[in-house]
Amino acid sequence: MEHQKGWSMDDEELTGSEAALTVENPTVESPSCPVEKEEQKRAFDDLNDRFLRLVADFENFKRRTARERESVVALANERFAVDMLEVVDNLDRALKSGMTANIFITTGVRKAVLALPASAIITSGADKFVFVDNGSSKSVKTPVTVGITAEDGRVEIVSGLKAGDKVVTYGNN
């Protein structure tokens, strides 16, 4: 294996996904004094030891984060299962074939329109009308065209009335 900047990886000692990493002594000018050579050897050994410890720390970090990730997933699965228990326990209360429900779906909102309680509108076949008080003792039957119905039961009057008309909402024959 070619050496570059004094670092190498021993291919012969690879085991699984881990490799034994070593730092080879870089080629430098040989010191003239044996004491200097010994100091360099100790410095090299110290750096090599620090490097190997760093590699081991990193491997431990990877294993620890993998365990933490597994525990987070397990906790999320547990919470999901607990939430699902409530749903499963109430399946017998769910809508069944033949059951009905009344719902209101808001399809539009209109402001500043004439609206009456649904009870004031009388339906006869396809015709709709209201009774308008004209100030005399009798009310006048007035045909109206209706629009949308609000959630509170009020019905939009599209035509047939004008603002200020007094409509009978309850009465006797």
C-alpha cells in the first residue's frame, strides 16, 4: 500500500465493518541523536494512541446513536399502539349499516342578505311563500324565491321581499 502523509490502513486486519487503523512513522530525516529519535518515537506512539482512541470513541458513538434511534422508534410505536387501543375499543360504537346522520356542510357564506326563520316559509308543491303584514287586519300571501340555508335554520330570501317588510313568522288561521 502506498504511504501518503504518514497515514495508512492495514488491509490484512479488516474484520467486518471495522478496520484496524494504524499510523506509520512518516519518512523524515533521521535525527542524528538517539535521544531525539526516542523523543520522536514517543511522540509518534502518543499520537497513534490518541488516534486509535478517537476511532474507538467514534465507533462507540455510532453504536450509542443506533441504540437511541431504536428506542425512539420503539417508544413511538408504543404510543401509536396505545392511541389505537382507544379506537379499537370503540369500534362497536361506530356507524353501522342502516344508521344515518344529519350533517351540515357550509358551501358558501353570504353577508347583508334578507333571511327569515325556516318556520316562516310555507311550501305548497314547488312554490314557496310567506305572509307579509300590510298594516291591515289581514296578511298578504307573497311568493318568494329562497337561497341557501344557514346552520341556525335561517333561509336566504333571494326575491319576493324587500328590506323592512314585516313577515308573519307565527300565526293562527
